[in-house]
Amino acid sequence: MIFSSCLLESDQSACFQSTVPTPPCHFHFLVWAAWRLRILETMPWLRWATELDTGNVTAWLDAAYAADYVNNPALSLQILAEALRHNPRDDRIFAQRGLLLLRQHRYAQAAADLDRALRLVVERKAPDAALLRQDVLASLKNKTLCEEMLGHRDLAIAHLRQCVELERGRVATRSWLAAVEAGSDLRADAEQRLAGLLRETRSADPDERRAPPPP
């Protein structure tokens, strides 16, 4: 299994080797460090859960999120690759990996994964229609950012029109669409939205799906 106890021990040491911020930020650093250790403590349980049931996609996603949270995106990508070997048609894994690749500025690869997620989501048997819609919106908006960074205005407009329809005309999304249709500087605007996304979260917490912030 790719996430090992050796990794956990080294990460726990690294957690306290970081430079402690100067006051008044030290309290927030201690909160972050305590939360980071709590996440590290969950990794063996997540490993056990995925070994017990390789089809437990939630456990795979939680493990990938935990690895990224403790600043190990390479491990997060490995976990998601292994998850896909066992669950090759699960849209949630492609969506999570697409977001992680987007955060790493690997836009073409991220767009490919997000496109695959959007094509596979129709196969998901989700009892919660609202959550399914939220996941579709998140993938559409993340893919829009990719297309903006790649200079693909027509694709960005097509995705945003889908978002407007799904959100029934949400003002922020309509404004985003209007700016792209008006010929705004795609890359500059996308960089601002991407910066907000990087501040807000690492790869998506499976329990708290997040889409890019509005323009």
C-alpha cells in the first residue's frame, strides 16, 4: 500500500520543523499543527479501509485529501491513481485528481480529467440530486478555469452557460460568463480566480465539495 507508516513518521517530524510564525500568528499555527497531526493519525485507518474494500471510493478520496493537506500532493496523486485502478469509472476520482492537477498548474491534464468526470457522472447512482448537481457544477467551473488558462474561450463560454443553466442564473456566474463573452483577458482573470481557489482549499475535501470562487 502506497501510504506507509514510514511516511507518517517523517511527516509528523516535519510538522514541527516548520518555522513558527511570529505573534500574533503563532496561535493559528498551533491550531494548524494540531489539525495536521489529527489528519496524519487517520492515515492508517484510511489505508485499512481501502484494503478492506477497494470499492470504498470515499475512503480513497479521504486518503488523497489527507495526503494533500499535509503537503504531499505527489502521494495524493499516487493514491488517486491506485483508486482509479480499482474504480476506473468513478467520476469523483477524476474530479478530485483534476482539481489537484489544476492547483499544480497542469491545466491540460486537469482539463482531461475533469472532462472525463463530467462524462462519467451520468453513470453515478446518487440518491442526493443536490449533491450530484453540486459536483457537476464544481467540475464545470474547474474545467472553465483550465480552458481560460489554456486560452480556449469558446470552451470556457460553453461550460459557463451550462453553469448558468444549472444555477438558474446565479448573478456571479452570469457576470463571469458576460466577462468572458465580452472578450476579457482570459488568463489574467483566470489567474485571479485560481489564486482564490488556492487560498481556499487544497484538493477538494470529499465532505465539503468546493467550486472556484466567483469573479
